[in-house]
Amino acid sequence: MSALWSLIAAPAGAVAATLIGVFAGSVVSRRAQDRHWVRDQVAATCARVLRESSGVLIDLSDMEASRPDAVPQGVVLPTAIDWRPWNEALSMVNLVADKDIAEAAHSLDEQIWRLHTIVKRGLGPEENWLVLRSRVVAAQNHFITVAREQLSLAGQPLERFSGRPDPDDPIWTA
């Protein structure tokens, strides 16, 4: 009641200044909340792209490993991969992310398409799974780098993206 009485008793200029200050403060606060919400949405979308692309890569690996020996290389096999989660993740990127993040996601999608096409027809004797897989992983790492530039407070690029040994590491032939 005393706050209301103070406004009534205050000169008109002071009331107007107070109301303008309250309005300006609410506009600034709303903009900050909107930016925070968008940043959270982009971060969640980027995490989804990484999760779904990793899932597709595992599915492609399983598809290649389970190719029947009786089916000759070059014969295209149907795929049992559920593409909906990956396509939904790409759609979310297109909806909420900036141009650089979306383009990095599209590059990742292109590498997944290329690998999927090879796996459907079967790897030839000159093709190496780890080398083919590394193209998708490189696109994932590029996506991470682009997303970190926008989302990370430090924004520093990573030197390594996992502890997985390189494809030419002796661990793979042991």
C-alpha cells in the first residue's frame, strides 16, 4: 500500500521515468531470455545430430558386417535402417541453427549418404571400412568444431575428438 501511495504522491515526471525504466528493463530481460532459449535449442539440436549420426554409423557398420557371403559385391541390398530419427535431427538443425551449423550438418549428411550407398552394394576388395568410416567421422568432427564456435564459451577448437586409435594403429591388426 505504501508503494502505491508513493506513486500517487510522486510528481508525474518521476512516475513516467519509473514506468519507462520498468518497461525498458522488461524488454532487455525478455531479449536475454529469448537468446538463452534459442541457444539451448541449438545446443540440444546439435547434440541430437551427433547422437543420431552415431546411431546411423553403427547401423551401417552392422549392415556391412552382416552382409551375407552368398550376395556378391555390387548387388545392392535393401537397407533396414530407420532414417526417421536422422531426418528429424536434420530438420531441427534447419529450423533452429545458424547457416554455418546447418551447412556442417548437411556435409555430414552427404558423407552418410555416400557411405550408405557403398554399404548397400557391398565393399569392394580395395575398400577399407575404417577409411570409409573416417569420412563420416571427419564430417562429425567438423560439425562439432562449427557448433563449438557458436556454443562454447571458450570457443577453442579441440585437438582430438575421441580416444579411438587411428585407422593405421597396430591395434586394428592385432
